Amino acid sequence: MKKRAIIIVLDSVGIGELPDAADFGDEGSHTLGNTYAERPMNIKNLLSLGLGNIENSRMPASERPRAAYGRASELTHAKDTTSGHWEMAGLPMDVPFKTYPTGFPRSIMNDFEMKIHRGTLGNCVASGTVIINELGDEHVRTGKPIIYTSADSVFQIAAHEEVIPPEKLYQMCEIAREILMGENLVGRVIARPFLGANGDYKRTENRRDFAVEPVGETILDRLTERGKEVVAIGKIEDIFCHRGITTVDHTKNNVTGIESTIEFLKKGRGDFIFTNLVDFDALYGHRNNVEGYAEALEYFDKKLPEIMDAMSDDDLLIITADHGCDPTTPSTDHSREYIPVLVWGRKVQPVSLGTLPTFADIGASVVDYLLGEGFNCGESFIGKLIKE
């Protein structure tokens, strides 16, 4: 039976502040530990794998962990989705994407407004759920899209679906994407459609991310060049600008993302399955919703045995994250944290991986496992786990 590798990214489920967290204002952030302390969770399956055995996890350790366990540091001096996923795929960035903590300069906004033939609202750092209710009525009245950013490298455009239909909003995002290149390089332009009326607005699931194409080779490129089927589930295709991917299921939430992953596994599809589960971040971390965050982790934990049961003897599962987004801290932004790394398979030895120096060790391990070769960045840990 063929070997397969599966990475499931629990989006934003960090496991403690990195040594340079103070540079980002993230001292004290610990997405998993703080959430567990504030709202103890029934995540027995994750804990049985060894989640609590990871250094400074602040969760109960297992006497006999079933998986290899550790945590990884991020080389890229950033804490955004694109940087995290790119580094995981073997492509850390020497110069991180640009951020705009006081909003975008007038020169950028003038160019954008001229090209979309209308003015804009906002242009500030804001929580998306807050700003659409603050400016939603004016947006509906004027037709001007709402522009906002965060501590991350994002240009977000919010619009009511009955005022600016999603397809028109996506066109505006493509215009912004063309502008925000070069010296103004932003990691992602994000379409944020919403619905509602009279100050009571709610975002829909028609979000779409417009990322920049990876600036170098990723493991997705290497695998597809070698004829492997690379399956992207969730927003993975957006993060990698559709490159190095052969099969796509653009699921929009955790439930459908988990079900799609299970379905691909059961059907024997894919050599590499790359899944992003976005709800931890989008619905709960950014909204400081501790209860929702805990419930989402419990739901994933409940479905984990089904994922594992669908795997064959030669399948390798890596459960990890891309950054933190601690729902217990005052900030509603991502947090600069280590990410957990759990590696399970029927042939995997449950050893400690310690602290990996870069997310890229994950990607290097996938390439090593599937192709038996090294990658440009990162060191494979496969030799520590599997003895042929």
C-alpha cells in the first residue's frame, strides 16, 4: 500500500509564547494553556497522543503517549497565516510581509479608490466583527467598502452581499492584490462579505483570501513535480496561490474540513493531504471567545479517532498549527507562539521531538517520508520515529 502524509493545521492553536513574543506585544500568550486553564476541556484523544507532554504545555501529560510530540519555533519574524504555512512547507521568509499598524498610507488608498471607482470607509486596525457593525449602516447607505487591517499583514475588504455582491468584492480584492506588491507587499488581501441590517451585521462564509505566490519552492511544488497527488482542504489553496496543488476541496469551516479529510482518507485519495481548520482562528480566537474555542477543540478531539481509523498502516498524520490567537488575552490579533507538533501512525514510535528550530522541519519530514530525499530548508525527524 502506498505511503501518504497528512498535515492538519489547527489554525491558531499555539502552545506558548516564543522568546521574542515581546517584540509583538504578545507576552503571556499561550493559546492552549490559557484556554485550558480558563475552561478545562475534554480532549482525551489529543492528550493521549501526547499534547500535554509537550514542553510547557500547561496541560495534563500522558504516562504513555501514543504519538511523537514536540513543538516548533518560527524562523520568519512574523505571526501570520501565510508566513506560518509557507515556513511549514519549507519556505521561511528572510523579510516578513509588511504590516500597517496605523492604517494604509493615502497613496495606496487613492490608487485603490481610483481603480474601484468609489471611496472607502475605515482604513484602520480593527476587529472585523466590530467594524462591520460600527460602519455597516454607512456602508449600506453609501456603497463604500470597509477597509481594515490588524497586527498581521492583511488588507481586508468588508462589504454587504446585497450592496457589493461577492463576485464584485472579489474583483476589488484582485485590484488591491495588484497594488500591494513590491515595497508595499502584504501577505493577504481578504474578502469579508457580510449580511444583516440596521447595525446588526454578521459575516458570511463567502470569505476568500488572495495571497501572493510563494517566492520560492515549497514542498507542494516538489511533490507535484514528482507526480504526487497533493490535496488542499480549506483555505490551503488560497495561501499557496493555487500552486503545487492537484486536488482542491475549499471547505469553509471545521466540520466540513474534517469530513472532507476523512472522506479522502477512506477513498485512498491523495499522497499528501494538507488541511486547514479555520474556525479556531476566525470564529473564536479573533473574537476572544474562550468557550467557542474550547468547544471547537473538543469537537476536533471527538472526531480524531475517526480520522485515525480511516488511515492505512503506512499513513503518517501530523497535527500542528500556524501561529497562536489566544482568546483569553485582551488582544484580538494573532500571537507569536510555538506550535504543537503531534505525529501519529501505526509505525510511529512515540518519542519526544523536543523543540524544533523551524516549522520547516515538518515539511522536510513529509518530503523525506514520501520521496526519501531532503528539502531546501528544515531537517527531517522521520528517522527518529520510524525504523524500517
